[in-house]
Amino acid sequence: MQSLVLFLAVLLAGIQVICSYTDPGDSAALQSLKATWQNTQPSWEKDDPCGAPWDGVTCNDSRVSALSLSTRNIAGSLSGNIGSPTELISLDLSFNRELTGPLVPQLGDLQKLTTLILAGCGFTGEIPDELSKLSNPVFLALISDNYFVGSLPPSLGKLSQLFWLDLAGNQFSGTIPVSTDSAPGLDLLLDAKHFRLNKNLFSGSIPEKLFSADMKLTHLVLDNNQLSGPIPSTLGLVLTLEVLRLDNNSFSGEVPASLNNLVNVIELNLAYNSLTGLFPDLSKMESHTFVDLSNNYFSPTDVPDWLSNLPWLSTLIVENGSLQGPLPKELFSSPELPFVKLRNNAINGTLNMSSNISRNLELANLRYNQISLVETNSSEYANTLVLLGNPVSNNSLANTSYCQPPQQPATSNYSTSLAHCGNNSCPHNQMLSPQSCNCAFPYQGKLYFKAPSFREINVTLFQDLEESLRTGLDLAPHSVFLENPFFNIDNYLEVQVALFPSPGNQFNGSEITRIGLDLSSQICKPPQQLGPY
């Protein structure tokens, strides 16, 4: 009997060792990170990362396969041992602003890595060439919103399986690299669907070689850089494009006619450049919901008829432009076009607003043009028409609302309703849950939408966003609170978001890890009109 008990004791001890065992190299790597970092989770005080297990650490057969620590307030820097867990598939350290210092070359040793997300941290320095050793990354929301400098390594072109490249919001400079006989370049990333290089210091012209018909790009976001020269005509070969933002650069010359081939583009923004020549012909781009061609130097041209023939157009902006002549009355008849902004052009003649006006037209801003007569009928159009600065504003319409400065829409102060909560209030470090009206500690922050297909706040759309966040993040009904959506100086939509736990008044560590990863890896999808975030 004693021998049986001894045998069982040994067996159970063996099972415990097997269940709690972590590969020594992986354990040493995580212990090294723990020694380097501040504010690690309480579970990291245990000895065995896989057996305990440590919060944010996922293991498979004693090997660390994922490290997910988004939004955990970690402070410190990366250890050179980060390359030791060679079975690591996913590394997400996003939105830990106090995680600083350079990217260590040892990241290139993670040969099985498919997801690398370091967005919203405080990393500095240049991108190490060793990252090109990653043989199969499919999601590389690499380093957006950090403090990186220098030029892009051409070696990034070796990441042939790259799906998502996000380098936005840094201080990268120099030109965008393309391949040569002796070096790779971004033109080799044929499977990538997302290039987000906006809000950097890239300069020079974009080589024609960057784009080809073999590319699968859907989002090309290059706004707010210092790029110059012509828009490459080869861009018209990328027929998969849906979002194209080239605004706030110094592009010059004519808009290439080949852009008219991009029939799947939903948003086109070429504003705030130095483009010249004829006003571009976009008549074939019938998928457009948003077009902004403002603040360029196109030759004076009559308002083109094709502007009235884009069936899905919801926002048309050509401000400080060169449009002249009368507006075709058909422009305002499209049921999908609620917003028209043609401020400061040379539009003249008679404005016909008395028939065939869509009931969905909410705003027609024609401020500072040369319109001399308006045919209008309040029963046909009773929404916002802005004519201040036109000749007509000095005569018969001088005292009407049409010739007064436009008012900010009341819906710009949208927030999720808490009317059913009555007079309930909370301590300063908590908020009312819209689900239960109880005080809770929400998971909160800002969502930035980089290419929304509208420029006016829409209540229904934000209600849809609440529901998409709830379902996408698998939260309880009415547990999402939105507040103060507005367009910032870069024409990005900012929305303050608070997500509430149910039941209880706070999320546990695993729930925070899950929500952070679902957001940073873009698993949660907002309504399409909001575009990429």
C-alpha cells in the first residue's frame, strides 16, 4: 500500500512538472522582460509563465506562442532576449506609451511570427534591417504612432507575405524605396492590402515603379507628408483600391487620366496639393462616396456634368477651386448626396433650388461664389443653403438665413444617451454604464478614423458604431458609450469611446487583453462609411 501511495505521489509530481514546465529559453526571455519592465501584471510574480500561467502569455506544448499586452501601462524597453521564444506567433505590445527605446535587432529572430503590433508606444530610433528576416508576417501594424526617424529600410520589401503595413504617425523621412537590381523595395509587397504611411516626413516624388497591376492594395493612405512631383500614372493600374488619400502634400502637375480606371475607389482625397492642368475626369469612378479636390490650381473649368452622375456620392468638396459657370440642377437631385461644399469658386448665373431637390440634401455650401439669382421654394428645400459672399446675398436674399454664416450642426455634440439613468452620478474615476446606470471602470480611449466617407456628424451612423463595437468585441447590449465625435485638423474623425463590463464594475486582465488585441489587430470592424481606424 505504501508503495502504491509513493508511486501515485511520484506520478502526480511528474504530471505537475509536465503541466507547469516552460521551455527554459522562453522562460528566460520572459524573465528578462519582467526585469526590464515596470507595471507588469501580478501573475508575473509566479515562477512559470506557462504553468501558472502569466497574464497575456499564451503557450502551446510548453512554448510561448503569443504575447498580448495591449494597453497594460507597461513602462521600460525591449530586451535583447525578445528573440528567444522562437515559437512566438503573435506579439502585441500596442498602446503602452511608456514602452520606449529602440527596436532590438533580435525581433528578426522570431521566424514564426505572423502578427507584430507595436502601435501607440514610445519607441524611437530607426527600423532595424533585421526585421526583413521575418519570413511570414501577415499583419504588421508595425510602429504607427511612435517616434521613429530615418528612412525606410528597402529590406522591408522582402516581407513578401505582408498583408498590413502601418507606419503612420512617426517622423520617417526620405523617399519611399522601390526595388533596384541590387536591393528590394515596397513595390515587391504585392499581397499587401494596406499601405498606411500618413503623417510622416516622406519627401521627393513617388516612383512609377511603386505600383503595378499585380498589387492587391485596397487602402493607400499617404496624406500629411512632404511628397512632391507628379502622381504616378501607374497608380491607375491598382484596380483593387478603395481608399486613396494623397491630400496635404505638394504633388504637382496634372492628375493622371489613368486614375479614372479606379472604379472601386470609395474615397478620393487630393486636397491641399499643387495640382494643375485640367480638372480631372472621374466619370468612371462610380463607386465614389467621398471626393475632395479642394485647394489645388486646376485650370478654370465649367462644372462638369459627371459630378451629377456618380450614383453613390455622399460628400463632394471642391473648395478654393476653379469651377465656373452655373451649377447643373441635377447635382442636387441625387438621393445619396447630402453634403456639397463648393466654397470660393467662380460659380455664377442662376442657382435652381426649386425642383428635383433630394430630400436627403442637408447642406449646400456655396459661400463666396458669383451666383446672382436663386430660384428656391422652401417646400422643396428647407435645409442648409449657404450663399454668403455671392452677389445674390446683397439683394433680395440679404436678410434670409441663406446669407448668414452657417451654424455648427447640433449633432456635433453627439453622445450615447444616459437619459434613463436619471440623476445618478459617479466618482471622478468612474463613469455611468449606459447598460445598468451603475458606476463602473470602463476600458476607454479614442478611436481615430483616418478616411471616413463623410464630413458631417450623423447620429444614426454613431448608433451603428455603438452596435458594431458591441458585437465585434462581444460585449453585453448597451455597454458602449460614445462621446464628442469631431473632425480634427487632419480631417481624421476622433471619437471618445468607453466600453463597460457586465456583470461587475471592472474588466479582469484576460478581458482587457482580449479587447486590446481585437482592436489593435483590427478584428473588430466598424461601419464601412467610417473607413480604416
